[in-house]
Amino acid sequence: MIRRTLADRPLVVLALLLTMFGIAIVYSAGQTDAPVAYIARAWQRQLGWFAVGLGAAWFASRGSVRLLEWLAWPTYLAGIAVLMVTLAIGTGAGTAASQKGWLTIAGVRLGQPSELVKILVVMMLARVLASRKDAPKSIVELWRPALVVFVPWLLIMLQPDLGTGIVFIGIFFCMLFWSGVSWPLLLLLASPGVSLVLAFSTGLWGAWFIVLIALVVWYRPYLVEGVAVVVANVGAGVLAPLLWERLHPYQQRRLLVFLDPQSDPRASGYHVIQSQVAIGSGGWLGKGYLDGTQKRLAFLPAQHTDFIFSVVGEELGFVGVSMALALFLLLFLRVVRVAQRANDTFSSLVAFGLGASWFVHVLVNIGMTLNLMPITGIPLPFFSYGGSFLLSCWIAVGILLRISAEGRGRADSLAI
């Protein structure tokens, strides 16, 4: 007899509501005055992937957390191998045609392996951090978890896929925080990245360097580590122009447009400008479902994928945006609750890492539609059209259901 009791009804309900909300918006995004057949039927394919995702979530919820922990190493290595194959024979799409992020075999596009690799990295990083008796207290002690993230991050940046690279960095720091690493150590670890960003402004970089020196003096790391942090920050400042030259032209334009959308209003800045117009014109209640003018005239690029949140703002207004954000907030709080009640450190870290992945996606995606973040081509969880991404989201839901069941002493509720 099948036990029908779900391990975590609120988690399932929130994920279902977000997915159905997303499919409704994907359908609306395809209803334009000059419809494109592929986009107009995108909601049907998304619905199909939703069905596949439900099956994958059910399957993921069957295995015990101990099985996931045992599989962390082999699946992580398999994920690295797939990323290497993708880098060798992968293809791009749309404005990111120069990327090699989609695995294509015999002309058939199978999806983006990086979406599933995120889950594998979370599992592997959780295993490495959980193997310690206490949280790392120095930068040297972070070399193993850093290596776990660095290898797939490097392969993804070589594609190049800046958006996914940002997600991996976000997962890394969020999981370190949840494992108990102190915030000064996290700040020292992140400082070269901050220097890299601020190096384009001498004044800002100088002010940051003063703050960094003060932090090193106050925190008092090992002498070698303190010197290494300072040298790394100086090196980041020196290398910033060289790394800028390594970016593809479309990536450079996206970053420049982030600073000033009007600098290229008919090309790279067009996305942000149209997104802001769409969201701003929605008002309190929006223009009505299916009736967004920016959307119907197809002025809004990638309105069924990266900029789908702009459709929500235009057609459903402040009320619709607030509903979507409230659902995401409740989902994040529920995931944190699952992580807090997990049976062991590994389970807790996996749960928090999966939630961190969604959080970074939401933060960056919504931020770029409002020009608060650079355009990086990152999808919105459960909303944006994309089979491999929706599938990975529901696999994560299945894993969270298993962790929740075991954490609440109800592992048998998922058994047959």
C-alpha cells in the first residue's frame, strides 16, 4: 500500500504554485501580434518538462540521504566529464551564440549540463564540509571546498557563461556561511573578487584597499595568509584590464550597459530599457493578463526566458510582482526550515545549498530586469522557459522532500 502522506506539503505546494504561475506567464509571453511559432508553443514544451520534472522529483525522493552522500563523488566526477565534453562540442543559442553551454549530439540539443551540475556540486561540497569536525578557521583550510567549486566553475567560465559562474560562487559562499565559517574569513576570501570589480575606479579601489587592510589588522589571520590576501587583491587590480579583454564583446557590452543603458539604447541597452518600460508601465494592477503592450509588440527581448519577470510586472503590475516575490520568499523560508531540521550536517548543507542556488538565480534575474544587476542571461527558477533548468529545479525539490522526511523522522512516509 502506498503511503500518501507527503513529507513536506508546504514545499510541494509552493513549488507547484510557482511552476503553474510560470507556465501561465510563458503562455502569455508567446501571445504577440506577430507570433513566432516556437515561442507561441513554448508553454506546451514547458508543461511537458514539468511532467518530466515531477517524475524526476518522485524518483529523487525515493533514495535515502545516505545514498546521495555515497553518490556525491562519482556523480560529481561524471558532471565534470560532461562539462568537459560540452566545452569541446557544445553549442550556443540566441544572443549567446558564441557560448558552448548546450550539449548537442547529432544536431539534437540535449540541454545545458551546467544546470544539473549545480546540484552535483552542492552534494559534493556538502560532503567535503560535513567531513570536518568543525568549520574551517583559516583560508588554508578552505582549499578542498574551494577546489570542489573551482573546477566546474572554470569549465563553465571557459564556455563562457558568466551567469552560471556567478551562481556557483554564490552557492560556495552561502554553504561556507551555513557550515559555520566566520564572516571576516568569508570577506577576506571574497576580497580579490571585490578588488577585481572595483579596480575600474581608482578611488573606489583605494577606499576598498584601506578597508581591507583594517580588516586584516583586526582579524589577525596567519601572517602568510594576511600577506597572501593583500597580494591577491593587488594582483586582481592589476589583472582587471587583462580579464576585461578576455571577455566576449557581447559580455563587455552587457557590463557597460549596466552602468549606462542609454549608452547603447538600440543594441545592448535595448533589453534593459524595454524591461524597465514594461515593468514601470504595469502600475498597481497591470495592463491585464495577455494584454501587455511591450510584450504583444515583441519589444521585450527574451520575454519567455531571461526577461519573463518583466511580463509579470507589465501584465499583473505591483500586485502580481508582490505575489511572485511572496511565493519565492515563502519557498526560501521553507528550505531554510528544512535545513534547520535536517538529521545531520550533510543533509542540512545540501538543503541550504539548493536553496542558495535558487536565491542567487532570483536575485540576479530580477536584478537585471530592473538594471540593478548586469545582464548575464540567468533564468528565473520555476518561471523561465527551459527544460533542463525546470528539470533541475524539480530534482532539487525531490531531494529536499527526502531531507525533510528524514529530518522529521518520517522517512517511511515516502516508502511503498
